[in-house]
Amino acid sequence: GVDFTSAPRPAKPITVARAQWVSGGAGGGSGGTVHVEAIDRLDSFEAFEALLAEPGPWIGGFDFPFGLPRSAVAELGWPLDWVALVGHCASLSRTEFRARLDAHRQARAFGDRYAHRTVDRPAGSHSPLKLVNPPVALMFLEGAPRLARAGVSVPGMRAGDDARIAIEAYPGYLVRSITRASYKSDTRSKQTPERAEARAQVLAALARADHCLDVALSAAPEILAQAQSDASGDTLDAIVCALQAGWAARQAGFGLPDGVDPLEGWITSAGPGAGSASGA
């Protein structure tokens, strides 16, 4: 499970939860158990690229948008093939990429400035064209081209090394099936006892598999303590991504619905037949 950032550094690394699937398990949940064995913190893109190059078999849940809205790509005049699209975007500087998206946003009607992918509505995720709060467009720019260059398989989008499988994860979707309370902040003044209590609630529900995916979490006490004490939420988010990856690995077709747009991609577990953020 990978909690991504578009600017990794020691103060804000890419956080990785390494886990193994455990059939059944004592944690509760008929869907099985994901046992988190280690938390890694990667402070450079070189370290992230080395992670992607690790030999399989593995499946990774990555918390960044893999694709862009088809309508926006067409309006921008960018390639309508995923590999070509991410290659084109990677050829742009950040300044050029920002300028293209700013111009596209300003050309749209007020109140509808951001185009969305088909999956963004059911998942409750931000438009991948957003450049601030959070800058998911920059996460796409730094993440998706590296997936393509690494040659991994991206179900629904691109066939690659079938021993290294990347799926798009979104921790907020699963967490909202447990609580609507805010559980994290990068701003120190907002790292409150209430948010710490929300993280404790989430961790307890994950251990019981009391959430939309019915997959239990197990981990050593020191790892759970890290997830509880990390007020940024990065450790907890990486763990949730690992649970989403574990769920996807056990589903036919990785749990993707039929007809996924290969340019837009899909967030694992969102949508028909894959659980619900309302807890259904």
C-alpha cells in the first residue's frame, strides 16, 4: 500500500505499507486478513522507482490518480491512449503542465471548472485535474508516467508484467465507511486530539473488518502505534491502501466493473458490486 506525494522528501516521504494476505485469520471478517509487516518511508522518486522495479509477484495499491477525464484530455488535444498520454504529460515541465490545466479550467463554466472521471463521483474523489488542496494533478504527473515506464500491469488500462500489478487506491473511500470525522492533517495546529481519536476509531474498525470491504487488518503493536501517532495520516493511509490492494487481489478481474475506460482508469472497490462508502 503506497501513500504517494508529488514532492517526496525526508519531512514528507512516500509511505509504503508492506503486507501479506492471510486467509481467514483471527481479526474478524469473512473476507480474510491483511497482515502489515513493515512501514517504509521513501524520500525520493529514485527510491519509488526502485520499489516499482522489485520483482513480483506483488500487487500494490497506489494513492494517486492513474488517469485523467477523457473529456478533458480530448478538449486539451492530448493523446487518447494511456501510454501516449502519460508520456506526453511527462514531456511537459511542471510549469507547462500547470499552465495547460489552468487554461482548461478557466475556459469551463463557473461551477463546473473541474472535469471528473466516471469513477470520481461514486468514489467521492477529487478531480485529477486539481492542482491545489490537494494537488492530485501533480500526483498524476509524477506517479502515472513512472508506472508506465516501470512496465507494471495496470488492470483495465495497460497490460505489462503480470507479476507486478498496480491498482489505484483511495483511502478516503474506505475510511468514510467507518467515520466521516477528519482523521489527519499536515498542519501542526490542526493535529488535534479529536483527529487522533478518529484514527483510533479507524484502526479498531479495520481490525474488526467493520468496514465496506470486510477485510481485517493485523499488524505488530509498534506498527499500529505508528499509524495512531502519525498525525499526518500517511501511515494509516498506506495501511488502508494495502487493505484495498489485498481486497482487489482476491476479486475476479481485480474487482473492476465492466467497461472501465482505459484512459481514465478506476479506483479499486468503488462502484457497483464492490462495497459502499455508506457501509452497505
